[in-house]
Amino acid sequence: MISMPRKVIIGNWKMNQTQKDALEFVRGFLSSDPIDPRDWVGLAVPYTLIAPLTKEIEGKETTLHIGAQNMNDCTRGSFTGEIAAFMLEEVGSQFVLLGHSERRHIFGEDDAFIHRKLVRACASSLLPVLCVGETEQERSEGLTFEVIERQITKALKDISIDEVKDFMMAYEPVWAVGTGTPATVEVIQEVHSFCRSILEKTWNSEKAAYIPILYGGSVTSNNASRYLEQEEINGLLIGGASLSLESFLQIVNDNS
Ligand code: PGA
């Protein structure tokens, strides 16, 4: 069901954390719960951590969801090194990031590939989190809105809102990811409103108003509240600052 939590906070661990450290992190997180149940918290973790972490939270009342950072668009087959939706489901993954800027720009994933992944995710129980964002050059050339519109419309092509059980989006300008230079509130508000208008235009459905749009790119416990107090920013996708339990909890518990 598409719904708008009070806020969404997703940590993206990328290629970090041992099993021991990850379990310690999640145990620490659980001991600080109850987090406000109106909030939706997730950790997008390396594949090897999904099973142990979902086992750790199993049966516990928590706002925490465990997810993956990527998946393949095919159901199964000869795709060395890839992972399929059913494999993620089997180990308890609840969501999956799709089209993260590092996938697009380091591993060359294009809009068509991301679209096929989204189709596959919609056919599974995984909640897709579609990431979009322009590069520094695209911004300087005035192409931000064109790029964002292309990334969203190509990803959603021919997918009706009724096929989507649940869905979130993240705006992550490439120039802000991992650089220590976050986007300003004004830039994010402008792009988020634009993303919402594209979702509304594409799906022509009231449900588009309930799709959380997160911001990601150099978010820390020092700047998170500045973002969370804005109506257009429904949550945050956090890389570096999600690796420390202390800073992650500070952001999760921020009630701006
Ligand atoms: P960052 O990464 O917070 O380290 O900039 C964000 C992301 O890649 O999702």
C-alpha cells in the first residue's frame, strides 16, 4: 500500500560493515526502540548481511526494515555475480534501492535497465526505492529538470500505479553524494516539487501525493533537521552518516 509515513530514514551502508559490526549496530538500534511508529526506518545493507539482520529483528516490534542496495532485472539464470528478487525475498529483504547514482555512474546502469529492475521489483514483494539525480555538469548546463524527468519517466514507463504495491523515491544529486557538499534546502525543495509533479503527471492518480520523496547526499546528524523540517522533504537517504549508530540514531530521533 502506498503510504506517507511521518518521515522515512534509510541508511545506505554501501560496501561496508562486517557481520559482527552489523549485528552490534542492529542490536543497539533495537535497544533504543521504540522509535516513533509513524516513522519508517530502513538499512540498505550488503547482500551477506540481509539474512543475519532480518533474523535479528524477526518477531520484534520495530520500525526497522532491512533491504538491499541493488538487484538484477531477470528472474534467474546465467548472470554471474548478480542477485535476483526471489533471492532477496527469501532472506527477508523488505526493500531494494534501484538506480543509485553509484550504480548509474560507476557501473554504467542506464534508464532502460533500471526500468526493467523496477518492473521486476513491482512483481515481487520488495518495496522499490528509485534513486534519481543529476551530475554537476548537468546542473551547470541547466539540465537538472530534463535529467530528472527522463530518469523518472523512463523508470516508470508503462508501469501503472495499480501494479505498484509500494514505492519511494530519492533525489540524490550526484555532486552531493559522498562529497561533503550537500544540496541546499532551496535546491531540494525545487527538485522534490518537480519530482512530485512528474509522478502526478505520469500516474494521474491521487496516490502520487503519498509517495515519499527522500533527499540524499552528504546528510549528517548536523544538517538533517534542516531538511526534515521541510514539507517537501519526506525523508533522508544517508550513506556515510548511517555507518555510526550514534549519528544514525540522532537522525532517526530528530523530530523536526
Ligand atoms: P552520503 O551518501 O550520505 O555518504 O553522501 C548518500 C547515498 O549514497 O545514498
